[in-house]
Amino acid sequence: MSLLRAILAHPSGRIGGVIVGVYLLIALLGLLGMTPHDPLMQFRVDRLHAPDAVYWMGTDLFGRDVASRLMLGISQSFVVAFASVALAATAGTVLGLAAAWFGKGWDGLIMRVMDVLLAFPAILLALLIIAVVGPGTWTSVAAIAIVYTPIFTRVVRGPALSLKTRDFVDAARTFGSSRHYILTRHLMLNLVAPLTVQVTLALAWALLTEAGLSFLGLGTQPPASSLGLMLSDSRNLIEMAPWLLIFPGLAIMIGILGFNLLGDALRDILDPKMRRAAA
Amino acid sequence: MTPLLSVRDLHVGFGRDPAAHEIVRGVSFDLDAGETLAIVGESGSGKSVTALSINRLIDFGGGRITRGAIDLRRADGGVIDLAAAPERALTKIRGGEIGMIFQEPMTSLNPVLTIGEQIEESFRLHRGLTGRQATAAAKDALDRVRIPDAARRLKYTPHQLSGGMLQRVMIATALSCNPRLLIADEPTTALDVTVQAQIMALLAELKRETGMAMIFITHDIGLVAGIADKVMVMQAGEAVEQGALDAVLDTPQHPYTRHLLGAVPHFEAGRAARSDYRRPEPPVAPPALTVEGLTVRFPVTGGLLRRRTGNVHAVDGVDFDLMPGETLAIVGESGSGKSTTARAILGLVQPTRGAFAANANTRESGNRAPVQMVFQNPYASLNPRLRVDSILAEPVIAAGGRLSAETTARMTMLLERVGLPLDSLQRYPHEFSGGQRQRLCIARALMLNPSVVVLDEAVSALDVSVQAKVLELLVDLQKEFGLAYLFVSHDMAVVERIAHRIAVLYAGQIVEIGDARSVLSAPRHSYTKQLIAAVPSIDRRHETFALDLRQVPSLIRPLGFEPEEAAWQRFGADHLARAEG
Amino acid sequence: MNYLTRRLVTFPLVMLGVSILVFVSIRLVPGDAITAMLGTEAGLLTPDQRAALEAYFGIDQGWLVQYGRWLAGALQGDLGISVTYGKPVLDVILERFPLTLELALLSMAIALLVGLPAGVFAATRNERSSDLVVRILAMIGQSTPNFVVGLLIIFVLSVGFGVLPVMGTFTPFFENPLQNLGQMILPAITLGFAFAASVTRISRSAMLDVLSEDYVRTARSKGVPALGVIWRHALPNALIPVVTLSGVEFGYLLGGAVIVEQIFALPGLGRMVLDAILQRDYALVQGSVLFIALNFMIVNLIVDLTYALLDPRIRLGDR
């Protein structure tokens, strides 16, 4: 709880935290179907209707309510982002810890495989995976997770390597503490902070990638809603119906901004280097 | 005549409201040309902040001079108040009239510029020299600080030189434009004691040559005895006492000065050695620890195929034994192999060969791990995310025990013994000071009733007055639990207070071993003599050292190299020195 | 063994891994390749025609043989034939590459020209309001997806000024530099926007770290004026993270900016790969992915060489 208080005391943490909180609420409402209108319902008489009291953010080419589709899109993006980051963080933590702990051959093998994955521009690797499996929501999850795994592996391996040489781990060795004890109590417990920061920043990035893939038509498939898809659909209607661009564009930008701000704040709060400077 | 520097009622604060967060509170002093003032104090006393305020570098560290004047008499006779001077005027004075050297030579030089570029810069800024002229001037500056082969060293980058060499380069840079004042902020704290002696000798010599004034910041009052004319003692941002060197050292007025002079270990050439123990002859009990032929070598590889080309002989055939209740100090400088010896005994480093045997503590029951260790850095040796009860329980759990009432009882008993409050169990390491943390580490090492505790530079990271208290605690615990200590340290003054016996390690080998008093008062091996001569002491007033540019021999040996069998010369009942060829 | 040799030794290893990954993933596509290529028409093939086609595309043997042949070909610059274009894969790639390279260079130039001075400036104004403004802008820049930026640019141009970006046929730079730049500038700004924001953030934090180093204090104690401290003493030490970030971003851009090429209708590498995937032109997918990964790794190698230039500790090999 002291972490929550620290976030709220941090200027960008406060803004980021509020944004993320509001988005989580929207995503939850979207998932529960509590939207102003049925997001799939086509109000044919009200096609490309400008925003008003009934359609808060207007309607699209098929007469569907933009606000409702936006809420659904946010939940969709969040599901993909959280699922893929959870997968990547788990895989990266296991691989990074293994590489750092076993060292030598294992380290070399794991890190070379990660180098191979990192040799692809992120979106290209995602495209390749989609080429193999075919487009869809869960393909996006897998693709984003695979792209982000090497990054988590590095984020874990670096600090784990330096923790391994810290005096308190040496001390544990002189007592004869078990490998399990050292890994969980001395390494994992101290990795929670850098991982939290990285998870937050990764969520921002995952939202961005999911939107990009959907924008290209390779992520979420219509008629389901997604922010990227909405933007893609708005392309030829910019002049006629700018609300189709403005609202989803702002929604995605502010969402990513929220996670980035929160991530920055968490880094300030959790980074031991910063804390030492303040003490 | 007006003094060179006159500081009046200096106040320095930090943060958004500097006046409310003052680190220096009303310091005043005068310094004449050619005079040396030593500012002595512990960490947090404001001594470095005072120094950095004089050339106003404090502005860049978040500090602000809130009150007071710093009057500097300039070369042309005019007087400028540095506390109020604009930045433009200050850049002319920094480097030109006031030079400065710092504590960490390794990080104080720019890693991407060559030594030559960094010295030439001063000549360019203050003398307008460029090109070949600047290079020639830089070479002369290096010659002046007695760096051999100066012309070639100009092209080196900092990481290619040792700490001692880098501090010489720093001095050369600071003195390049003949400043009339040199501020030296703990310039030898990060260096080995023999290197420290060299730097002090160099500073003394340069001071004579150039007639500059100097402000010397240090925590070690013994160090300034050889160089200072005046001493100012600082505590909590205030100058509690100042005066001529002899007056302050011989008749200290303020209780804090007396405390610094009395409670803090000063080297006394064996006179302060412990006399509470004498090796029984013949031995009455089996030794707590025996080490025979301990050798640790690290492979050196080279080439594309990482072929093994040689070995670093970090520890090369070390033998000793340690009796219950006895302290053996292993002393040596960096690279001597003293820490590697300690780590090898604890199994943190795999010895290449050699044997050691530890015997269980006979006075205490339930001994489960005969050798335990306390590390140098109390901030790094406690997991910041674990509570003290988990930290103290770890050795017990590792030894297959469980968190029983008995374990908790031992925790509270040990906490009380090391002088920590009982509610410490529920707290985290960051809630404790450095000294308290080291007490925690000691308590943790005693959880399993060891017979031997290896103390690797265990008090080196602590402030001097905290050091004294932890040393007292260690002596008490030794008597109470019958512990044998293997005390690894570079600090001769500390060693003198705790050791019964001393082993001097040089380049991986013991060169002298024996009774502490005997070794410290009558060293026999040439290295031990050099080491002891280099230790600063308040008794050695106005004494300078001869310059000596010997380098430590390389520890890298070709494959298959074996050192010669040591020949020992005996000097008295318990004092051996290696014969020198 | 020093840092650079180690990088040079692992380079072919990683490249081999990349080629295996690319090759295997394409083989994992469900269904047989001929059907994948020809769609329903594949059903009209006689067994002989089918066999001839398989031999033509080199898919009549086991995976290992196929991989060996492909790799041997790739090493000689032969990446096979693209079905959609009816041309050698390498030719198709090289046709698209100049545009992609130009776009990447332009965006990086924008990013460095804007980001580096902004970051350095903000670092020297730490915690003052001008620093805050730079930080907020950079944060927004980093959080805005490039397709939002691109669409907003088009929106502002069309609604505000009634003009649309030129989206006709693409003019290569050496044919008509002005017309070419006119076509490239908006996509380059779109890509450079977030890139500049990242450069700003990283150069600011790197400068802040370096400005608190001991050697900066030493420089000040020598009387080096403020600008000299920043440009001569601090910046060279702060460049390594900036170079790393720029290298990675530039390497990514060399893989084609799929989305921005799509928005501005530019015939670059990214769109080609996307089309190849949608058309199931697997020789082209395979070849271009390999090509892009190779580019990316070469850029990384150049970045490593730059480290050595910037930092003697790396140059003299003890890291």
C-alpha cells in the first residue's frame, strides 16, 4: 500500500495512475457489455452521424456507435496486452534466471537464441508469426509475447547476474543455503522492482503493437472491435467524419501515455539508485 | 597583509529551501599563502561541502551558499568574494588560482579523453597555449609529479593507469597553472597505504617547490600530522575547534576533538597491541582452523580460441593455523590475495590446491557450521527485501533447522549482545545505520555457534568512531564465545587493536607472520617495513616520506610456473619472516 | 578475447539461427506449398505438373536438403523466385530497398537533429520549467503510435489546407530530388516523431547521469566553462545509450515501416513483406525476412564499432 501512496505522491505517477485506472474500468465495463449501445448494432438511419447526446462519439460508416465500439476496443486491446505481457514476463523471467544462474553454456545458448529473436524488427517477427499461424486475436497475443520475451530475458538476466555476485548471496553460500532459497529469496524478491517497471512499460508497448497489427488487418478480425481496426476504417473518411479518427486516436494515445507515465514513476520510486540518492 | 583566503561565517544549504537544510553552519577560517590547513571530520560533518564551497563547485551539486563571505586575494592583489562572484569570474579562478583534487582518482578523470588532452586543456584555458606548446607543457607537468616516461603516458587513457598514477595525473592537472591554493578532498582515501605515503610525499614536495597554500580534507587525523600547519575539526556542519597543528593534537580543547584523538584507533607501532592472550606452548587444544599450502590460481586466457596462456597466482601456498580464542590478522594491500584467502576458506572461491580443516567450537554446544564470515560492505551483505528475522534465520534454515522458539530465543539473545534493540526483528535493513548493519551481520554469523569468524575488512566501511565501537564489540564477543577470528584488513591501526598475531601477505604469499606486537614493532621483511613506515600516525609530525616508484610485481605467471619453496628466518618465539634473495 | 572479436564471432552464429528460424517457420505453414501458392487452381494440376512445380521451387526433397540448398543459394545471393512478381527475390527486394533506406535515414536525421539538442538542453535545465516542457512533449511523442501521427498529418493537411499529400507514383531520389523529398518528408516526419521523442528522453537521462560523474566535477574544477563541460566532457560519454537506441530504431526502420508505407502509399520493403504474406509468396517472405534480419545485424555491428570509437575502454578491449 505504501507503493500506491508513493505513486500518488509522484507527479507523473498520479496522472498515469488515474489514466490507467480509468482505462481498466472502461475495459471492465466493455467486457461486461455495459456500453451505451450495442457495439455491433448497425443504426442504418444514423450512418456517419456526428457526435451528439445520443451517439457521444458519433457513428461509423455502418451506423455503429463509436463510443460503444471504443469501449469494446479498449477491452479487446487490454486483454491482448495483458495476456501477451504476462506470457512474455513469465517466459523471460524463467529464461533470464536460468541464463544468469547456470551461466556458461546455458547462458550462451539462451542468450544466442534471444539474439536470434532480437535480430528481427519487432513488427516483422510478429508478421512472420502471423504468416505461419494466420491472423487473429490469440495470434497477436502469441506474436507480441514472443517479440517481448527476449527483452524480459535481458531485463531479468542483467540484474540477476549482478545480484548473484552481491555479498548477501555470497553470505548465503557460506551458510550453505539451498539453491531454491537463494533463487526465491535473494534473487526473485529483488527482481520484483525492475520487473514491475518493465511490465508497465511493456504494457504500453503491447497496446501500441496490438493496435498496429489490427490496423494492418492482421490482429483482431471484424466485426469484433479494436482501436487499430477503427483507425484503419477511418482512413478514407477523414474529411467526412473526423470523429472516426479523433476519438480512437486520442483513446490509444492517452492509454499508452498512462502506462508510460506510470512506468516512469515506478522506475523513480523503485529504482534503488534513485532511492539511495534521495536518502 | 591580508590572508590569501578568508572565510567568514559560511553557511551552505541544500534542496528547495537551502536556508532550512544547512549542511555547513557558520564556518570561519583564514589561510595564509604557503600554509596548509587540514579540515578533519567524519562523514556528514560538512568538511567536503566546505571545500567545494570555496571554488563554488557546490553550485553544481545542488548546494547554495546562504550566508557568509569567502574572500580570496588574487594574484594581482585585488580581493574577490567568491561567495558572491558570478560564474564567469569563477571559471577564471578555478584551475587558474584554485586547483582541486578529489577522492576517487579512478572516476575523476574523463574516460574518453587521453591524459594529455586533459592536462593540455588547463593550459589552453588559463595560459592560451595550443598545439605543440600545450603538449610540451603537459609533458612537463607529468614530469613534475614524477611520472616516468611522461611523453608516452600523455597518449594513455585513464583506464590504462593505476589509481596511484591517476592521482598523480590529477595533481599534475590541478597544479598545471601554478594555482596559489590547492584543495585536496580526501585525495588518498581510495588508495593503498604505501601509495598514500607516496602521494603525501609528493604533495609535501610540490608544496615546498611552489609555495602554494593547501586545504587538506580528511577523516584521518593521523594523516595530516605530517603535512598540516593548522587543523580545523568539524562536526555536524560546525568548526568545533581550530588552531595550530601541535596545539590541537597535544592539547585538544573540544570534547569531540578529544574523542577523535582518543577513541579512534591510531597506529602506535605495536604499543597498542592486545595483551590478553598468549599462544600456549605446547598447544593445549587443537587449532580452530588449520590452513596448509592454500593456493588459488585463476586462468588467464588469450587469443581467439581462448587458450590458457598462464595463471594469476592470487594466493600461492599460504599456511597458518588459528587457535580458539585467538585473532590472526591477515594484512596486505589490494592485490595481495588477502580477500581471496578468506573467500577460499569459506568455499566462495575454489582453491587450486591446499587443505584446510576447521574444528567445532568446544565451548558452545550445537555447532553446525564451524566457519562463518562477515563482509566488508554492510549495505551489500544484507538482502534489502528481507526482514531482520528472516535474515537471522537464514543460516539456521540453511543448516536444516527450523524457526523454533529456540531459534527465536537465540536471535533475541544475539541482538541484545550486539547492542541492537529487540524490535529490530520486524524491521528491514534500510532502517539501520552502517554500524548497526554490521552488528546485524555479526549476529547473523554467530547464529550457528561457529568456532571461527572470518572478518573480511569488516570495519573498513565504517566511520572512525563507529569502527572503534564495533572493534570493542568484537573483542567482547570473542571472549564470551571463545571465537577465533581471521581478521582480513588493510588498516594497520585497526589491526593493531584486534590482532594477537599478524600475517603479512604480499603478492599472494605470506612474507612475515607472528606475534602482533613483535611484527608491528620490529618488522623484519623489507615489505613489512615499507608497509609499516607508510602508516600515518599522529606521532610522526612534520615527517615526510622519500619518493619510491616501485611497482607491485605482476601476479600473472606462465603455465607450469611454481614459486620457490619458502625459506623462513625465525626472530623470537613467535615471529617468522621469509628470507629475501 | 575482446568485445569486438566476440561480436564478430557470434555474428555468423546468430545469422545461422535466423536463417533456420525463417526457414522452419515457413515450413510450418499448414497445407502444402503448391496449394498455398496457387490456391484452388492447384486442384487442376496433374501429378506430373505438380512434381515439376515442386522440383522448380525446390520443395521435392526433405527439409534438410531444402534448407541446405536454400542456404547455399542465399550465400550466393540467390534467394529463389518470387511467384507474385515472377522475378528473382533479391531483385524484388533491391528495387524496394532504396526507398526504405532513404526513409530510415531521413527519420533518423530528424530524430537526432531534434532529439539530441532537446535532450541535452533539458538535462542542463534539470527540474526547471523548460525541462518539464521538453519532458512532457517527449512523453507525448513516445506515446503516440505513428499511424495516429500519420493520419493526423493527413487530416490537418486536408481539412486545414485542403491539400492531400502526393500519393501518386513514387519518384526515386536521383531522378528528381525535390519531388522525391516532397513525397518523403511527411512519412519521414511521421516516423521521426516518436523516434525524436525517444532520442530526447534517452539523451536527457544519459546526460543527467554523466553530469553527476566525478570527472565532470573535475572539469569544472579546472575552470572549463559550461559549454565546454557539456560538449567536450559530458556529451561524448553520454552518447553510447543514444547510439544504441538510434541504431536499434534505425535497424527496425530498415525492415520497412509497414504502417507508414501503407498510410502514405509508398512502395517500400514493409509493404512488400506484408503483401508477400497476404499473397502467400513464401520465397519472397523467406528471402526478405532474411535480408532484413541481416541488415539489422549489420547495423548492430556498426553500432558496436561506434562504441569502440566513442570509448577507449571498449576499443582497447577489456570489456
